Amino acid sequence: MEKFLLKDIEKQARELCEKYNTYHNFLHLSIERKNKIYLTPFTKDVRIPKEWNEDNKYNPFYVYKRRAQIAKSVSRKILNGTYLPNAPILREIPKPNGGKRTISIYQIQDSAVSDRFYHNLLSKNKHRFSSLTYAYRNDRNIHYAIQDIANELRQVPRIFVAEFDFSDFFGSIDHDYLFSQLNQNAFLWSDRDMEIIKAFLKDRKKGIPLGTSISLFLANVVCWKLDRMLEDQGVRFARYADDTIIWSKDYSKITKAFEIINNFSQEAGIDINYKKSDGISLLQSKYIKSEFLNTKEYVEFLGYKISTEKISIKDQSIKKIKKQITYLLYKNLLQPLKVPVVHNYNFPVNDIDKNFLSAISEVRRYLYGNLTESSLRRYLNGTYKMLRFKGIMSFYPLINDIEQLQYLDRWVICTIMNILKRRERELNHLNPSWPNNQFPFNLDKDDLLKKCKTTVINGQKGLLEIPSFLRIHNAIQKGLKDNGIEKVMNPHSGYYE
């Protein structure tokens, strides 16, 4: 136990140290860039997580140095049955659709214990879970769910769907119901497993802590009976934690599924959020007339928008992507001109606009991760055999809505043109004698695309090329077909919100 726990604590502490070092390095480079374009120097304000001041065992640098002593102490408590995790720090974070979610932040050694027993329990019991539940497993993920849903829906012109949302799923679970599911459904667990589960639930009258690994296993246990009853009813469904979508060609079956959901809600103590639940609808193509009042053309699930014809990025996610790209362009092209005294660096000279290069580079990094236009082309023509995708588009490897991608590419170039016009006006206002008939201000949309693609900077072509949603999509699609979903998806896809 001590040996395994030492490895777990070391792994968690090292990952947190690396994460903090990445933040520190990014902050340093960001300050360096700002001091190039602003006359007033910026100072580096290095912050640490609030919980580090609460207890040293939240500090990964402290824990890493003392990992051997901590592992020895914790493992001894586990073996003699006296282990209890220290009380977590509770943090409230906003939900995407309003309200707040309470996250429990455990000390590093307690997080390591939770993670160790989560993986042990999952390895013994994952075969017990339905193949149609996709959350918190190492053999399923978000994109498998999307793939299965889309494949089912595209085979019919219309189908009944039921969508339900639960209120405070993790915080409402009835403990008696949870333990009854553990005991009645052939799950494998040892006395020590049960001791650890009860230790993490000790100070709670109901609910399981959101923010620690062992709760992920328990969340699937709670829904085991729900999954089985839906299967027995003969409906198809996909469940990711408390996000559930159910579909059937038979209206009577879909209404029975609602009864099953309602009964589960009462037994498990988890209320259905009827305000956010769309209930039962008829999903069909927009070209089909219907005798039903409640129809829809698509369903939204885990960041995707799925219809009977295609898979798209959902509208809310599109808004976030647009907002981020607009911010990156504003930060580089307009914000440096909004200060009392503007640095000469921000004035283009001899067809070279360094701010424009920075803006395009940051937008590309947001969409592509660390990939360049050159690496994309070499991958698409077969020179490179494999790429790792980390940009925002790696969260959506399954989209096939080419019209949406083409629209986004048009939106990007139009937004760039509009901001360049604003930048030109600002520069003219600051210096009326500034020679504005130079790149990139002297070109229309089509010529700007061509010029950016062919411009050579420091011997490299493509540094100014306007990034493309469709281009990165084509590369991801090639990787998807060659290597599968797990090789191209962002490893943090499970945290899509």
C-alpha cells in the first residue's frame, strides 16, 4: 500500500507542480510581450492558489519534498482502518447555464487515495456498467457517445427523443440508495474499499463530493438500475453522468422511459430540473411536416449539436469560440492603441505589422494548439504520419457540418477585416501622417488571404496565413480515420464545460 500510494502522491504532486510552472512561464512570456508594445512597464504578479495558504498539503512543492513521509503516514492509517480525509475546501464555480456548482478541493494525499481506489474499483467493475454509459470510464468517452447517437439518428428521417436534466446530481444522491446499489448488483468491492468510500462520505447526510475521483465511480453506481431499466424497456440512450438523452421510434416506449426516469429521481433523491429539461420531442428534418406540436431539428449533447443529417458544434460553444477569437484580435490590434502614449512598436513600417503577426499567431494557437500551417499540410499530404491535436478544435473531432466550418472561416476573415479597419482609423487618429497605404490595410478580403498565405517572414512561409476551421478539421478527420478517436481528441474532453 505504501509503495503504491507513494507513486500516486508523487504523480499528483508532480502534475500540479508542472501545471504551476506552465502558468509561471506563460505569465513571464506574457509580461515580456506586453513590455515590448507598451511604454509603461508591466510587473509580474505571480499568484498562488488560495488553498495553498490554508494548508501546506495543498502545495504540490511541499508535498513532493515530503512525499515519502506523507505516504507512510497515510498508508498506515488505511491499513489499520483509521483513515479519514481531511475536510476539503469548498469552492463555488458558475455553471454554464446559470447557478453555481460546489467543488470539493481535497489535499493532495487525499486526492491520491481517492484516485487509487477509484481506479481499483473501476478495474474490477467496469464490465458491470452499461455499454451506453460513457462518463468516468477508461473504455468510454464523450466522443463515443456522440458517435453512437449520431449513427442512430441519421438512419431514420424522424424519431422520438427524450432529454432530461437533474438538479444538483452529485449533491443530492441518497446514501441508502447508493449503498443498496453497491450491495445488490454484483459489484465487487473489498472491506477496505468500503471503508474508503464511507470515509469520503462521512460528514455528508446526502450527496457525494464533486471534485474527487472516487465520486466518479459512485455516480455510475447510482445510475446502474436506471441504465438497466432503460435497456429492459428497449429504448436506446446515451448517458454521460447526469446528462441523458433517450430515443425510440415507438412513442409508447419513450413515454415509459419518462416514467423510469421519474421513478429513479424519487428513489435516488435527485430532482429532475423541468425548467432545463426539454422532455419528449419528435426529432426530424426541417423539410418534413409533422402532426406533432413539439418537434425539433437537432439535440444538443456535450458540446455538440446533432441532427438526423449532421454533427455540428452547438450554438453556445460557437459563441464562446467567436468571443475568444475576437478578444485575441482586439488584444493585439486595438488594445495597444488605447493608452495615453502609444509605443512606436505598434505602428506598421514598410509593410510589416508586428501586431498583426501576433494576432494571427494567437488565433492559430487557439484553433490548432502547437501546430503550424506547414505541419498541417505535411500531415495531409502524408509526409507526417501522426500529429497531436490540442487546440479548441480537438474538442470536436466528430463534426461533419462542412457548412458550419465554412461559415466560421468566412466569419474569421470578416472579423479580421473589420478590426483592421478600426485599427487603421485609430492609427490615423494617432498620427495623421502615418502611411496607411501599406499591408495589411491596403487589401480587400480575397487579396489579404492570398498575401498572408505567400508572405515570407524570417525565411518562413505561412506564419501570417489566416487560420482555418476547415483546414484543421480536415487534418483531424484524417487522424480520426487513421488512428481512431482517442488519438485525435483533446485529452481534457471530459471537462468540456
